[in-house]
Amino acid sequence: MIFVTVGTQLPFPRLVDFMARWASANTERVVFQTGQAHGLVGFEAHGDLPIRRFEQTVDDARIIVSHAGIGTVLAAQFAGKPIIIVPRRAALAEHRNNHQCATAQALEGRAGLRVAWEVEDLPPLLASACEVPQHGTNPRCDSLVDRVRSFVSA
């Protein structure tokens, strides 16, 4: 199963629409978390997921496709799941600035993480096996993950 998540604050129709078209032409199950209502018909789509359900969906996924939101990146790393991030772009009115592009540039090349700079880059990334991120290899990151987890669980 592929889990497509765009966070809960802003819609991301460029990513959601592309993945819906991809899912229609492929047999792998795709679960969507779209944030604000998107109107997907014929797919398992949720505006928001309670944290436990979100974590279970991450655990069940073969791969996660997401906006370049650091919370989702950390959730994927914690679960040991590969993730493909697609940064939102200010020029396309997807966000107020390009901080997600900066995040993607900073994270590109890390184990278990791929960047799709354009949605058209997604199919070969979905088809290839991504290595699983190694949790426990960077004490600074592990500490941050633990602090975020305790904050979210509180």
C-alpha cells in the first residue's frame, strides 16, 4: 500500500491529483490523507487521521508519498519506512514561501528518502525499491525524533 499524505494545514491538489491518476492506472492500493476536503471519489481518502490511525497507516505502507513536511519525514523515519517527498512551491500558490524546497534540498540523498521535484518524477521512484531508513544511526536525530514523539503523544 502507498500512503499519500499532504499534512493537515493546506491542500496539495497537484500531488493528490497526480497520485489519483497513478492509482487509477495501477493495482497497488493507495490511501490518501488530503487535509482539507479534496473530493476524491473512488479512493480511500481522509481529510485528517487521528494520530494512532495515522501511525498505523504509516506502519502498513510500503512507501509514503508526502509534501516536504518535517513531521511526516520524521514519522517515516521512526517507522523505518521509505518516503518520497514532493515540495510545495510558492510560485504555484501551494505555500506562502519555498521553505519546503529548502527542506527537500537539505534532506535529498538521505537513506530511505527520495525527492520528486516534479510530480512526473514519481512513477519511477514508486516502481523502484527505496532502502529503508536506518533509525538509531544519528544521536542528534534520534533525540529530536524522541522529543517530537513525546510532544505529539502528550
